[in-house]
Amino acid sequence: MGIKNIINIIKDVKAVQKQPAIQNISDAAKNANSLNLKALVEAALEKIGHANIIVAGKTGVGKSTLVNAVFQGNLAETGVGRPVTQNMKEYSKEGEPVHIFDTKGFELGNYKEVIKELKGEINRRKQLGDPKEQIHLGWFCISNDGKRLESAETEFINELSKEIPIVVVLTKTVDTKLDFYNLVKNETPKATNVIRVLALPYETPIGTIPAFGLDELIDHSYELMPDIAKAALASSQKVNTQITKKAVDKVIAIAAASAATIGATPIPFSDAVLLAPVQIGMIASICKVMKVPADKQFITTLVSSAAGVMGATATGRTIVRGLIKLIPEAGLIIGGTISAATAGIVTSGMGYAFYNSIRLLQGQGIDLNAANLSKEFTEQLKKTKLK
């Protein structure tokens, strides 16, 4: 990312700062009077949220098949189910930040009861005030091969759309005709989109129809997700590689903007320790998005080795000083303080150096353990240049 892009990020700091994720990072930074690296890592990992998605539709429309095709680890089969209401269960799996709320048994006879329960649960979670606990999105599944849209389904979609974004997913789509698609789209104007999907390849007498539509579903869902849930969705999905890069870009942009906000105070160079929570949180989030197993010790090793290679101990001020030494252009815009531009630039440079390290090791088939990743990370930091 070049200087022009970073400057654009910095200009947009006020708007970005309103986002919950930025506010949390900034609050953590303001309270960091001294650097306790392990405590900061622990706090950063705790702040990584999850995405909560309602998957609704009648029995037999292929909800479980869809969920297993989209998310890591066959979530619909291996996830642990917890009753939430009489007609809804929450499915989750350790290590996967997506939680699925399944309305099992949605049928014409009890749809009004299901709507009431779901709206009640959605609003109850909103009142909790914790963005991580809210229901972020809904997928309503309708079987395309049935070619039938019930009035109960349209009412369900239009009612739930008043509370959360609802995407209509036409499952089991094996034909190219758009008649049913157009009908559903016309009858569900409050839905954000109607997406035709074939979750698994379908065998026919004349050949195999490949799976399709899953990447479009994830791309659309990602755009609908609040910022606090985007990384979680990108991490758990397995069908859209572009979303992973998009999520990493977002993580780095938010961290750079937050660092710029801190730098805009301005802060004395000796107080650059305030940037450490931002940068550590950024690294933790990138690990989560890219499915790098990371705990407190793992991230501590990464940050410590990066600082050590720069001839410094693992403190916020020396990490930043070391990074500035590696980026000559940054030194031109720094006086006795860390400016907004400098803070944003070095944080962004650190983020992309880490991202490039992961991509390089993945491409070479090298194990992403702490030792290998720390070595490549420090090499990438040395190569960091602003163009």
C-alpha cells in the first residue's frame, strides 16, 4: 500500500473511528500506560468476534448441505447445537467464528410462531449492546426444483427483513431458466438479494453440473456484515478466496486509521507504546482471517522476534522506532512526535509484511508455526518500502 492510499485512510479517520472495532482498539491504547505484551495479546484475541447467521427454510430444502459446503469443518454435522428458543438452535464449533442459528422444522403450520420467536431473539440481542452477540444476517432457503413459493415464506422473509438483512437462497438450482427466480425476486422486495445456488455437483445423464453460486453468496453476505463480523465470516468460509484478501485489507485499514488517530494527538515519540495494542490486535486478526492457529504465545513470539531483529526489545516504542528505520520515507515526516501519517504508515507496513509472510509460506507449503512465520515476518519487514 503506497503513501497516497495511507493518506486517504488518514483523511477518513473521523468516519472510521465511529466503528465499534476502532473505538475498542483506541480505548485499549489509551489505557496502555506500560506494555505488558502477553496481556495485550490476550486482550486482542478476546476482541475477535464472530458472525451470527440465521439459516431458515422448510425441511428438505438443503440448509445443512449449504452450510457444510460454505463453511469449514462440516459445521452443520459436527457443530454443537444449543437450544435458543423452542424452534431454533445455535450451532457452533470450536475454532470457527461463525455461529449458525437453524430454524429446524419451519413449516406452514407454525411459521407465525417462528417469526415471533426470531424477532424476539433478534431484539433481545440488540438490547444487550454487544455487537458480537447480535444476529447479523439471515439466509432464507427455498428449493429451486420445487418451483413453488408459499405465502408463508414471503411473509417470513418480508417480516424478518425489518430486523436484519435477509438473503434469499434458491437451493438445488440445476436449470438455467429464470422464471422462478424472477417470481421470488418480485415477491420478496425487502430481501437484499436472491441468489441461485447449487451447493454440490449434480450428476445428469449427459454430464455433471458443477456447484455454483456459493462464492456470490459469500461475497454478498460479506458486504452486508458489520465490520466487527467481517473477519469472522471471511475466516470460516471456504469458497471465496477474494473475500479473505478483502478482509485482511479491512483489518489493516482499520488498524492504520486507529494508529493515525493516536498519532494525531500528537503523541511524543517516547509514548509510541500506545500503538502496540493496535498493532498486536491487527496481527491477531490477520491470523484469525487466514486460519493461522494463534494463541498468546504464538503472537508474543511473532512480535518479540520482529522487534528483536531490529535490535530492540519488544516494546511499543522500539517496535515503531525499528519500523521507521526500515522505512526511510517515514523518517521524513517525523519530528519530535509520531505524526498521524507516520503511525498509519508503519502500522500498515507491518500488517502487509505479516500478510505477505503468511502467503509466501502457504505458497511454498511450509508449516505456519511460530518459528517459520517469525523468521519470514522479520525478513518481510526488512524489505518493506513505501512506493
